[in-house]
Amino acid sequence: MMPMGQQLFRLALGAAQSRGAVLDAADQALMVSAVQMDLIERLTPQQAGEVLRRALMSPYPEGFFRALRDCAGLRRFLPELEALFGVPHASDQPEPVDVGEHQLRVLAQAARRGARLAVRFAALAHKIGMADTPRHCWPSHVGHEARGRARLSALGARIAMPAEALELAALAIAECDRVHRASDLRAGPIAELLARVQALQQPERFEQLLEVCVCDYSAYAGHSEADYAKAPRLRRALAAYASVPDAPVPANPHARAEAVARALRPGGGEHV
């Protein structure tokens, strides 16, 4: 990486060390110059990946992305994120939220929890498909999952990220909205969700998916992770799902759905 490019990212990473970190006018001017010299485009995928990993794992990762955005560098380094700013998304508040701003809040929640790299990356990336929703559909984003997969593929080709992080981001893009609807799903669709995300085979990844969803939920105004009932509901469903043995033959999906239904019966305070 060229010296001026190193300075650009050193300053941006410095802004990610604390909420109170402020770049002075000279630093901002240097960053603008570095961006205009196309130094971001000269990064190798490995160099870009190292920078992004360091930013995500910083104490205040939001500061890195805001610093880059202020010097017009975010659209060059992470256009998938830049494209989300100005895109409205419906919420339970009177006004839609800005998706770009929301994703930075989701990342902040992940950092507050001390989440692992894969969770932080998925938290930042799981709504990237909303950038390509036709304007006439706003603030709804039906089908953003397929658009998100395409965006994630382009990002992964340009920035070298660990396979675990890319896989979790792909899973969060595909399934986060369904997890949010878990309270409205009956036992059969919940069992299908658990099978689709391989919750039984990859329980740690399933927990990471739930963590992304908790961060997403709590990033909305007036929400807190303590109020997010979907995560414990799905953990209870998984325990029931796992109670149906696979041996000596693979478990019948209907039997597993029945086990989930019993675990989530209204007698336990659940709506099946």
C-alpha cells in the first residue's frame, strides 16, 4: 500500500477508536486527496480485507465508515454500504428509517456486545440488497435477499474476507427477516427454517445468526434486546427439534414439526 494510502486508512481507523475521536481539517484534506488519487482502487483484495477486518473489530467501528464517507471514500471502498444511505425502510415508527444509518447502528450494537468478526460483518451487510430495490417500491423491499446475494458476491470478489464471515452474511441476508417473523410462524415453517439454516448441524453459526438478528432489532428506536422474544423462542424450538433422533433412519420432518409444536404450545405462553 502506498504511504498516502496508509495514512488515509490510519486516520479512518483512528476515528474508530472512540466515539469522541475527531479528525481535524488537515487530516480530512489529506484523506480527500488520497481518495482523489484513486489510492483505494489500488488496494489488493488482501489489503482491503485487512483494513475492513481492523475497522470492524475496532471499539467504535461506525467512526471508520463515517470518516470514509466524509471524504467520499466509502463509495470507493465499500460501495455496497454507501448505496444504502438515503434508502428508506419501513419500521414500526411513524417514519421510515435510513438503511445506511440503520446498518451503522446495527454494527454498533454488535460492537457493544463484543461480537466476533463474522457477526459484525454480517450485521453490517445483511441489508445490502435494499440498495437495489426499485424506488417505486420504497419503503418496502420485497426480494432484497436475491439482490443482496449478488451484492455480497461482488464484495467478496473485491475484498478478501474469511469464509466464515461471508457465509454468515449470506445466511443473514437470506434468513434474518424470517427470524424476525418467528412469532408469527407456526411450528411447521419454524421446523423448516431450522432445517434450512442447519441449526442442528451448525449450532454455533445458528447462534451467530440469532445474534445478528438481535443487533438488527435493537438498532431500531425504542427497541432493546431484552424485548426480542424470537431468539429464545427459536432456541426452545431447536431443543425440541433436536429431541427427535436421526438414527437409525433420518428423522421424519413431520415428527420434528410435531415436537416443535408441543414445545411452543399456548400452555407455555406461546402462540403456535
